[in-house]
Amino acid sequence: MNRFKELLVWQKAIDLAVDVYQVTEKLPKEERFGLISQINRCVVSIPSNIAEGAGRNTSKEFNNFLGIAQGSSFELDTQLIISNRLNFISNQEYQNIESQLEHIQNMIAKLKKSLNV
């Protein structure tokens, strides 16, 4: 499956990463090594693991990397909730990202199911 760039879920995850980076630029500078770093690592991990899994030899390996991407998405979700509760990101920014994230999580779940592993 080496054509990860054709996967809609990968494309959506890239879009999400760009949006999240734009939001984290506004967070307090003292969070640079805390929430900002953690959030950015998580959001980059989602499309990265989808791509790496797509480049593997078996559906089982791909499924494993999709699981890692899904885990990163839940970790990102938690960090965004914390950022929103701390008023680092607005409710509107949070809801926009949350909507994209839920869509990606559903897409990953459906892709995993389609692999029949």
C-alpha cells in the first residue's frame, strides 16, 4: 500500500496538523516545552504513523501503525481539552479542531476494520 498520500485519512491528518500548529503558536511562550511541544508531537504522529504503516509489508503491520495513530489522536484530544480548560485556546478553536479530530478517529477506525486482521 505505499501510496499513503492518496489516503483521505492521511490528507485530513495533515490538514489537522497545520491547523493545530497555527493554534499552538498562540499559546503562552512558557508552554513551549510543555503543552505546545506535546501537542505538536502528537498531531504530527497521526499522519506519520499512517504513512509509516502504509509503507509496511502486511495488513497486520499497517493495522498496528493505525492503532498508534489512533492512540496519538486520543492523546492529542486530552491535551486540547486541558488547553481549552486553561483558556489557552478558545472554545471555537477547540470545537473546530475537535470536529476534525473526531472525523479522523472515525476514518482510522473504519480503515482498521477494513483490513480484516
